[in-house]
Amino acid sequence: MIKIIEKIYATGKITRIDQNSLNYYVLSQEDIEREENIILKKLFYYVQMGFIQVVD
């Protein structure tokens, strides 16, 4: 998960593949670590604020 998020921050873009990979990771985990939850919330906030573009 961290590699995907690092790529997203480096490019400033999240692709459909990135979204699917993150969804798969989250859904495959029985319980998400607190740190991972914080990282995902921060990423979602950045997308909402327009700091990260959603592309296909």
C-alpha cells in the first residue's frame, strides 16, 4: 500500500488502477492498522481538496 501511495504523491495523480489496488488492499485486510487508516484519510482529504487529481 505504501508504494502505491508514494507513487500517487509523487505524480499528484491517482489512477483507476491505483484506486482498485487500494480498495483490494483495504478489503483484504481484516483490520487496518491505525497508521494506515491515517494515511488513507490524508490521501482522501488531498483528493477532496484537489491536491491530487483523479485520472483514468
